[in-house]
Amino acid sequence: MNKTLPGIIVFLTCLLWGYGHADGATVKITGKSVDYAGDSLVFFSYSNMITFSEKEIASCVVGDSGTFECTLTLEKTRLIFSHLGVYNCYMYAEPGMVYEIRLPRKRQKSMADEVNQFFEETSVHISLKVTGTTGELTVPGKDEELNFLIHAFNDYFYPYYYKFAVNAYTDRINQKELKDAVGNLQTPFKDITSPFFSAYMDYRIGLLNHYGNQVNSQRIMEDFFLDRPVRYQNPAYMELFNEIFNDFFDRFSEKYPKRNLPLVLNRDKDYSGLNEILVRDASLRNDSLRELILLKEFYDGFFDQKNIRSSMLQLLDSLQVNTSIDLHRTMVRDIMLEITRLLPGYAPPDFALYDHDSTLVHLSDFQGEYIYLVFCNSFSYYCIKEYEYLKVLQQRLQDQVRILTILVDDSFQSMQVLMKNNSYPWTFLHFSNQPQVIDDYDIRTYPSYFLIGPEGKLILSPAPSPVENFEATFRQLQTQ
């Protein structure tokens, strides 16, 4: 599982500079769009750029006339975004600013889009203008407004990126052209004084030089990370960080084989010993940077078959106990939640979905029971066939297991029709009011099965299907 930072701006996240802004300043986002009348407008940001966990930061209801006003409080500048049908609409919000935004024409996702794991929302940088402030700040001029600067810089940057970076390993790079390109990128923005924007541009150019000049990782570490502040939420910083420190443990082990890093990681699970090994490398003497590398490598290492998962979990726990950086503790919690959410022994993602009678049903409603959780639909041959096996299973295990089917179908009405035309004696829920449940359970095929125990913890993830002899597996579990 690879969670490296994507190269397209929409997947970038929280931005950090905030110099000169009051802590906790109010931000207002206003606008009018009749297309979205009556809808909820929800804005998110990423809580960190390791797991890309989304955090809701503001919401409002669009009025019948199409007008809306969302209010949020920010201490630092952030890139925020809203999932609007097929679009991922994003903007950079600065503390204390009042924005008037224009939303794209409404276009909902189709059923095929919802269930397609490869579907990607179209990124849209929201058109906006600053119409005022919520404090004593000055409204920036159009050419100084952060969204304008980022958009303008990216218009210059990406053609060079695709020319020199994407093709770096297939074409010979003309170094004079690359040097000229860097100059062309910097010149239009040489008078910009925003500390955030300066850092953003610097690390973007660092990425270009890394690819185009074939500058090795060690040199980039020294030039861009060693004696510089860690910019946890600066997207340009983090993209370069994720590139340079990808598979860092493997490269470190190759460079220093006698330090036995794999044994320290997987056998000894020795967090203090690991730090002692790493700090001997001059490029890792920055404590904050070193811990950020460890966070990334423990997370990535959890999904690497070379590592023992329990060792990665124990090392993460040790980092959380030993770190003096509050943000790192929060990141450990995010990472632990991400990597354990579908592991046996841990609580599965919660949900609240409607049954065919429009009753809201929570997963927690079944506490104390065994739950055989099924993700399926009403049109797949395999799902329809499985329903017949589930009907038999329900009769055989009705006093021992509660079957719960989450129907991933094109409409709520299709579930009602399915229930009306068939006598399926178990609970069906429709995914439509919480479509993210598909991602929460990492559903890739239909049907998919899970077994949840009476204590609310996953027992089998995934669980065998009825035709794969689930009944025998379940009865064996009860004898253990």
C-alpha cells in the first residue's frame, strides 16, 4: 500500500506559514449557487500528510436561493477542499479572510463512479476573490492573493515538471535548459514576500532539480532538510520529503549493513536503539525530521512484507510515548487508526446507514452479537447467488450470528424492490448516505465478508463466504 504524496496539486493538503496572522482567526466562505440549493456544503482538510486522513473543518447548508456562508477558525493557512459530486474543489484559506467563491455546475457521481476503486474526482481550484477580512488585516491585492499566486506558479511549474521530471529517466536532460527553466520559474515571483509562498516555490524547484539534475537523495537531504525547519503541512516540502525518504530504511541498511537495522526493527523492536543508530548519521541529527522519517517508515513498513506488523505497531507506540512533539502524537494516533481499522482484534469502522424501512441503523446497535457483515449489490450474479446461500446460513445460525448486508446499489429504491420481491430474513442497509463506508472497509470486490465479535472487534477480516465454508470456520472459532 503506497501513500506517497501525489504530484497533482489537488491531493496536496494543509499549508503552513501564517506569519502575521492572529491565532484562531475566523474565516468566512460565501457564495451563491442555485445548483446546490438545499445541499450541505462540507469542507475538509488533511489531518496529516502521511495517512491523508480527512478532517471536517466547516459545514453549512446552501439556502433555497443558492446562497451560503461557511465559517471556520484557522490558526494557519490551509488548503481546504470539498467533495462535490465528481469534483474535488479546493482552495487555500488564510486566517482572517472573507472569501466569495464560485462552485462548478453540479454533476453527481454515477453508481459506477461510486463503486469504482480507480475513479478519481476531477480537481477544481475554486474561483474566488477576497471581499473583506474578519479582523484588522488588509485585503490583499489580486496579484498578491495566495490562491492567485499558487495557481500562477503552477501554470509555470507543471510544463517544466513534465518535461524535466517525468521524462528524467527516459530522456537525456539538457542541463542548461533546466537551469534556464529554474530561472524562468523564479523571476515572475522574485518580489513576493510571503514566507509560505517562498518556501513552496523553493521546494517545488528542489523537486525539479532532484529529478532533472539527478541530484542524489543525500545531497537533497543536506540542502533542503538538514538545517531547515520541518514544514509538516507545506505540500511542496512534504512532496519532496516523501520522495527523498521513500524506502529510507532499505537504503540505510544497504549503506550501513553492520548496524543490523532490520533486526533492531523487527526482532528487538528497540525504539531507543533505533534512534541511536540513526542519529550517528549527520543528516539525521534534526530530532523533528528524524521522528517524521520514523513515522513515515513505520507506516509504510506496516504494509511491507519484509516487516513484522506487530513490531511496527510496537515501535509506533514507543514513538508516541517518547516524543516531545504534540503533532507527532496526533500523527501516531492517525496512523494507528488507519492501519488497524481492518485488523482482527481491533474495532472496525463505524457506520450509520438506512434499512429498507428508512430506519437509521448503527453498527453499535448490534453490540453483544456476532455480526456477519456482507458488502454486495442487487444486480451482480455472484451477489444474487450468494443471497441464496446466506438464506440457508441464516436458518442454520439464526440464534448465533446476525447477518448484515450493506447494499452498494444505484438507488435506495432498488433495495426496497429487492426486499419486496424476495424473502431475505436478515438486515439490509443502503450505503448511499455514507458512501465512504466502501473506502473505510477497503471494498474491492463484491461480495466481501467480515466477521465481528460480540465485543465489537473484528474476528475475521476478510471472512470466508458461505460457499467457502464459513459455517465450519465459525463453529470452530466458538470452540476455541
